[in-house]
Amino acid sequence: MSVRNSPLQPSEIRGVYTPIITPMRPGNGFDNQIDYNKFQKLVDDQVRAGVSGLVLIGTTGQSEALEPEEKVDFVGQAFDYVRTNHPQLQVIVGAGSNFTKRAIAISRAIEDRIGPSTFLHVTGAYNKPTQNGLKAHYMALAESIPKSNFLLYNVPGRVPVKASFETVRDIVERTKNVVGIKEASEDKTPNEIKKMVEGIDPKRFVCLCGEDKFVTQSIKVGARGTVSASANLAPRYFVKITEAALRGDFVEAQRLQDEINPLVKAVFRVTNPIPLAMLFNTGLRLPLIEEPDILQEISGIVGKYDPKDLGVDRMEYQ
């Protein structure tokens, strides 16, 4: 492969980043094969809708159900497809772990495969580090992958500890390659983003909204865009919301936000990415399973939208 990746600079991070699903073929729930043809179609639809980039192997991409070597292989094949067919599309890679050594190892393995990158690193699940532990974790990452950069990821709905504003500010001041955060603190997201925008140099550090129903409010207080799971289904809506909000037209942005929020609710009807997997007719790995009793409900909600407005016709994936 002749083309290598390069890390995104803060000034480049802007717009909609879709944490794309990792489509899988039907299987036994242990080792369902990745469906690369469906993945490529998903990427093409996202590009046509105007997204800025993709997040590979994030939560929505079933990252915890992929073996380390699978992650590297998938990222490599995905990157090759993107660079060959959509070179303008930005790529961020989820490489988080609650074991710092493992987070470093997967980041380095991906660097070896595609080149220096922009990673997304979540705060540690289960072992529940202190704020000092989070600082040590992120400082170790920053020192171990100096040619790459990364975004922090706060998601207390999944991880019982989040990096406080003071912790984030301290990490940014002490490193050169921590360039932003995906903030997903549920209804507190806009307030958390506001504190960071006002207290950390925005030329060095970018905030992205990680709560699909609060994109407009988050950009209003200084977020530069969103990482939106619902954009798998409705990329065009989120591109329009983000573009309107970034140009200061918050009335239009909120109008669109209100229109799409019922779909957002459907996407998170049960644990993400279960609804998306069912809607796109793609496999899940255990312990995630299909929940057929909600499929009719969420399909009915999504069916109320014109696929042209969404940017994706999910019926083409059946």
C-alpha cells in the first residue's frame, strides 16, 4: 500500500463523523464474518450524504466483539477502500481499552498497518480508575504514540468514570497530541462542552458532541461537530443540522433536530448497536443479540422518513 494515513489537526476536525457499524454476516454469534461488500456500500452512502469522516471500530462498530488482529485487518481494509475511492474522507479509529498496555498495543498495531492516525480512546471501563489514573492512562498513550494523536471519549452511560473538566484541561496542557474529545454525558453534554470550550484553547482542542439528540445545543455552545451513531441511518439530516448550527442558524438546526429525534430514539431503543444491526440486516456477536420484539416498532418509526432525506435507504441492505 503506497498511501499512508496522517493524523488530523484540530483545525481539520469539523462536521459529522459517523461511527460506522461493522456489518457482519449471519452466524453463530461468536465469529460472524465481516461483510465488506455491505461496509463499502455504507461508506459510499455516507460520502454521498456529505459526512466529514468515519469512526472505525467504535462502540457502534462492535469493537469489544472483535479480536485484536481482526481490528487491525478491518481498519486496514477499510482504510484502503476509503483512500482509493473517497480520499477526502477523514478516518478516526477507536482503539480504547481499560488496560493501558492493550490500548497502546492496538494503537501501535494500527499505526503499523495504515500509518500515524487519529484515535478515539475511551475512559477505562470496569476497573474504574481515579482521575489521577485517567491522567496516567492518557499520558502513557500520548508518550507511546507520539506520531499519532487522539481524542478522549467520555461516555458515563457505558463507563462508570468520566474525565472531569480539570482532568481534561491538565492532560491537554501536558501533552501535544491530545486534540479533542467526544463528549457523551447524556443531558449534561452541552454544559460539559461549554466548560471545555471556555476553559481550553480551541485552537488546540476540539469538542465533538456524542449525544445525537443534543447536536444543535452542543454546537451552540462551541462544539465543532458530532460523532453520531444515528448518522448511520440519517447522515444527510445530521450534515444539515451541523451545517446550519455551525453557520449560526440555530432555528433551522433545531427544527431539523426536532424532526429527526424520533429516529434517534428508535436507534437507542435498546443498547446501541442492536437496533442499527437489525435495521441494516447485519449480524451481531454475543452477548449482543437481536431483539425481534422491537423490530416492527423501530422499523415503523424509520419508515416515516423519506430515504432521500435521510441519505440512506435501509431497504437496499436487506
